[in-house]
Amino acid sequence: MNHENSRELYDRALSVLPGGVNSSVRASMPYPFFVEDGDGAHVVDADGNRYLDYVMGYGPLLYGHDLPDPVEAAIQSHASAGPMYGAPTEVEVDLAEFVTRHVPSVEMLRFVNSGTEATVSAVRLARAYTGRDKIVVMQGGYHGAQESTLVEGGPDGARPSSPGIPESFAEHTIPVPFNDTDTIADVFAEHGDDIAAVLTEPMLGNMGVVMPVDGFHESLRDLCDEYGSLLIFDEVITGFRVGGLGCAQSEFGITPDLTTLGKIVGGGFPVGAVGGRAEIVEHLTPGGDVFQSGTFSGHPVTMAAGLETLRYAAENDVYDHVNALGEQLRAGITDILEERAPEYTVVGTGSIFKTIFTREGRGGEGRCEAGCRQREDCPNYDACPKTGADVAAAETNRWERVFWQEMKDRGIFLTANQFEAQFVSYAHTEADVQRTLDAYQDAL
Ligand code: PMP
């Protein structure tokens, strides 16, 4: 494959963009390819190379790169009316009504411009509502590039995970292991009266994929109720992907107090949202006193793209299609690993999949069953990663420098970072899955 144009673009980019990119996960060794066009489930780079795409914009692109006609038409129509106004529009109300009708916990919501903004607002709202400062987060969880959650460490002390964040900010955050109810109960016993909220992804989507064990969310719900803390589900990745239009909370049967959304709810345009019980969300300004604002929030083009994306999903077999292909991919890769790399693990659910290159720390022998729901009756239950630490031992070097490159050379675009999830879109076909499995077989 020739990558000359991408290399030249990267050289130019390095002079004017730090690291040559506008989001750090887009960097890859030795340099990223620059995309010129999207075509169904494929992207085409600046040198004309075509790749079957499983990055899908890191999650927002439920339909791949060609939007269904009604979505495309709504975007064009709103864009040609003028980009935005700084005054409310009907389409914001339409999308808000759609979301509140489908997502169990959301009675009212505020749209913002990114998942990061959504979690910033959720944390501020939870602190204001409870009058408490501390936030419990999961080790290996990700909630965007924000000060309160970029932390590492454990229950005995968090520290910022990036320079530039004052140590004192991290004092209010308590990282705990995902799925470890005993540790979390101990944290509540010690700090419960100071805990504003537990903020968690329903399943870890930025650290491989780690599914909740049976009863984990129920325990979080009970602890939050007992101590008067809020439960916040960060559904930026899982929202309108896992569990269909009801999101992961409907799949897991747990109603959080607040929910953050992003990615799919904006149909491929910049978006975030924080929603939940009206009695809590109403505290946001201007009705309440918890400050929140944004020039571009509820942008009409984004709202139209999001609304038509979700309407189309409600009326077509979108989730059946992507989930079935996800299942086929996980099952197929599981079989290939059995033969070629039995120490690696296939994780994911629905339309999300990833192969974790771990040889240790998985808590047992054997492999995770494809699409396993952490059921204790699963013969490979012990082998499923349970915490962020279980996947932290993954061979990141082997993934990025060897496997990811090998797949790219075979025309398959996976996430370059070992821990980022991969997504199937409505544009993928069974033939694409077969081609992908052939590439896995070959590359592994
Ligand atoms: N929360 C989760 C669970 C995410 O996966 C992400 C981004 N991948 C964010 C928040 C941040 O969203 P954004 O990149 O839109 O700011």
C-alpha cells in the first residue's frame, strides 16, 4: 500500500497540530492515514487505499459513512436554512421528547457539544444537588478529558493522570475497581456521607470491554440509595447502541439518577447530553442555579441528524442487523483464537467487539465466551476480565505495532489503541464479516 500523501499531510500537520492530530487516539505508528472519503462501511485514504472500517468515528456512526435518506435530507435542510441561531428551535424539543420517551431514566435533558461536557455537567449537577464533593469512578473507566475524572490510583488516594490537573482536584475523586462490590461498599462505609455520586459506564468501553458481573449494578444502586448519593451512568458509548433505543440501562434493568449521552445521539455531529430525573436536572440554569451554558449546544444540524438517526433505527432492523454481525464476529474470532492464540480474549456485546491481548491477570484459565454476560454458569467465567486492571496487562505493543498494522495492510481499519472498542455499523455485511475473519486468521 502506498501512503505517500498521508505521510506528506502528516508532516504538514506536525508543524501546526500537536502530535499531528486533534484527538490523541487518532495517532498511530508510524503515522495515521488521512481520510479523504467515507463509503458505506469503508473509508478511503488520501492515497486511494480502501479500508473496511470498524472504528466508525469511535462510536457515533451507527449507519457507517452513507446516511439513510431521511437523515441526509434533514441534515441538508437544516444546514441550508443557516447554521445556527442562538435561539431555541423545534428540532431540539423533538429530539429531547424522543430521548425521554425511550431512555428509562431520562425525564428531562440538556444537550451539550461533547461527551466530556456532558460528564462535566453531570458531576457539577450531582455535587450541587447533594451538597457533597466526592465522586466515585471506576479504574479504567473513561469520561472524557475532564479534571474530575482524569485520575489514577485507588480507594486510598487518587492522583491526576495528566500533568496540568492540580493534585487538590483529585482529592475529591475515589477510583475503585469495576465489579468489586466489597471494595465499593467499604468506600461507602468510610466516605458515604461525602459521596455525591458514583459515575460509571454500564460496561467499561474504553478499557477493552469489561461487562458487569451479575448484581454489580444492583449493588451500586442500593449503595447510592442507602447513602443518598446519585448513580450516574455514562452512556456516551453504550447509548443507543447497547440495548437499542432504551440504551444499556434498559438492557441491564437499572435506572440511574442521571445519564450522560453522546456519540450516536448526534448522528455523527458533535454532541453530548446530560439527562435524568426532572427534579434533579431542573437545577440547571436558567431554571435552577447550577450554571451550564454553551454557544453551540442543541445545534440544529446536530439535533436533526440525531433525531432522524434515532427515528430510522426505531423503524428499521438496525439493531438486529448490527447485533447479529457483532455476534458473528465475536464467535468467528473466538474460534480463530482457539487455534492461533488461545491466551487472548474476545470481549464485547451487541455491535461492540475487541480482542484483548492479555496473557495474564484475567483471573483464571480458559477464555471468555464470545459475548459473555459474565454469567457465573459460564464455563469460562473465571477467564472473563472483571476489572480494568485485568485488561491493563494487555500487550499494547503487540497490538499496535504488529497486529493493528497487519490488519491495516489487509484493508481492515481497527482502533489503533489496544483498549478502545470497535463497532459494527448498519452498512457492514456478512461478506464484510467473512473478509474480516479471513484477515484475523491470516494476521494472527
Ligand atoms: N464518556 C465515555 C464513556 C466515552 O467513551 C467518551 C469518549 N469516547 C467520553 C465520555 C467523552 O466524549 P467526547 O470525546 O465526545 O468528549
